[in-house]
Amino acid sequence: MSKVTAPVTGTVWKIQVKLGDSVDEGQTLVILESMKMEMPVEAPERGKVSEIAVSEGQAIEEGDVLVSLD
């Protein structure tokens, strides 16, 4: 299992995947907003979305788990 974490402190702007989705390496999972900039967070490897730990509009800290992949 791989946990995808936030690279920066900010807000979850958009969640691009659903629970159970199969994703490819490099696919955008979540888009964060930080300092008025949109920042895509990509899958580090192929996998299946087993957990979405955040919701749109939620404030997050650097290092918080966003999505888990199996």
C-alpha cells in the first residue's frame, strides 16, 4: 500500500479520483491550492484507490495523507 501525502500546506481544491479507481503512475489524484496556485498531486505508482482521506475544501498540512493506493 502506498500513501500519497500533501507536498505543501494548503486547501484541497479538487479530488480527481473515486474510491476503487485504478490509476497509472503520474496520474493526477488531487489538486491542491496553496498561495493562490493550483498544485496537482500525482500517483507515485500504479494502483487502486483504497482510501480518500480528505474532502474538497478541506485545509491540509504538509505531510497529511490525501489518498491511499493498493
